[in-house]
Amino acid sequence: MTYYVRAPGTCGEFLQGSIDGQSFLVTCPINRYSYALSNVVHPFSQNYCALQPKSAQARKLVEQLVNSKKNTSICPPVYVRSDIIQGKGMASSSADISVTAMATALAMDYDLSLKELEQICLSVEPTDASFYQGVTQFDYIKGTISQPLGMCPPLKILIFDEGGTIDTISFNQQKDLSHKIQEKEPIIRESLELFKKGLETHDITLIGQAATLSAFANQRILYKPNLYEFHDIGNAFHSVGTIIAHSGTIMGLLFPSDYTAIDECKRYIEKKLPTLQYIDIVETTNEGLTYIKR
């Protein structure tokens, strides 16, 4: 039996920081995905590839977990492909790891819970939680917080990149990172309150304000030279807010799902901020990780 698993990437995070010393992020899942196929027989399409090291590590962890409970050594092959750009803060590794882990478990006839999946992902690296449905407040380092916040209203996001790549593991090992995160706690507290109210009332303006607060507060941790001008252009085009990858290189402008001038805004940014690279226009999603038998 072949299983087809997919999980969304993200456009950075709606917010990221800490409250009372507890680090967390709030996920922003989008309609760009990593996919895994189990029990694929050679030859297969060149669009599918062998596992990269992080995914291979996740597969090994699942194999060990299943063998400890079922005493079986059968671990069928799993292959992965992805729509998600790597190294930019779009949760490409998290999505790859989660689909690999779930596809492996399914192929071994094991019902892997989302909590087990969460712990496997965290064992590999600090992770996003876009495999959960909706929007989640998540401790991306230890998993001590895993709080569903609700379903995100539909949003369009215009994404640009400042260039370069960020290694998630190295970024989270900075010596003074915890101090810098602690310094912005009052802003993150305000941002989270705005965000929760926005979800509760389906007010995308409040969601945009929350994301913008967190983006600006992150400048002392990972400075984005073009952020303020990028945000001002968004305001001129009636964006509801600016979102970033807090440990990545991308920035996005949040728009209502029925907004019609997004291409005009894209062209204006390309003209005014030529050092930025256009990445994509995406939409938020609430589906989380899904799978089917094939």
C-alpha cells in the first residue's frame, strides 16, 4: 500500500518571541507543501527524491519508535518532494520532516499521533507546527506549548526575499539570543493579545497589526534593512500588515483574500526596492498535515 502525505510550509510566523521566559511562535501555514510517498517502486518520477539528512533522521526515529512497540523491522522506502523554498524561513525542513515521519509510520502500519510527530520533529531541530490544523501557538524548541488558537481567516500574502539563507539550528544557538528575546516580551504580549482577538472576531486588520508588531520587534534579533520601507509600501497599497520569517530572510504583505491590486503592488516593490527578490503570492491554509492511500 502506498501512502501520499502532504504538509504545508509557512510564510514565516505571525509572531515569535517569549512571555514569562517561555519561547513560542504562532504559525502561518500557507498553500505551499512538502509531499512524501511511501512504498514507491523504482523507477519513479524525477520530481521525487531520496531523503535529505534531516528527513532521513526523522525516518530513523520513527523506525525505532515503531520497532519498540511492534517488534518489526520492516521499514519501506519513502521519497519526498517539495514546493517550499529552502533556507528562507518557510518551514521547508519542518514540512519535509513531518511528511517523512508520517509516511514512514503509515507504511509500517503504525498510528502516529500528532503529539508523537511533534516530538520527532523537535528531536531533529527547532521546528514549526504547521502539521497541526489551523493556527497554533507552539514552543518551537521544546514543545512545552502546543496550543491551537483557531482557524485563520483567508489572507493573500505577497512574499519577497532579502537574500541569503539562515540555518535554523545555528540561529537558535546564538549566545545572546535568549536575552534579546526577553527584551521584547512586552511587545510580544501585546501582539499575541491582538492576534487572538483578531482570530476570535475574524478581523484581519488586528491580525495584521499583531504580525507587524512582532516583525518590528524582531529587528534587534535579525535585522531586515528593507523592512520599514517594505511596510510603508504595503500601507500605500492597503495591506493589513507585514509578516516576516523571524529566523529567515523573507518578508510578506498581508492582504484580504479578495484584494485585486496585488500584482500592481508587486511591480511597485520591484521598482522601488530592486535588491529584494520576488518569491511568491500565496494564501493561508488551515488544513494541516493530510494523507491518503493510493
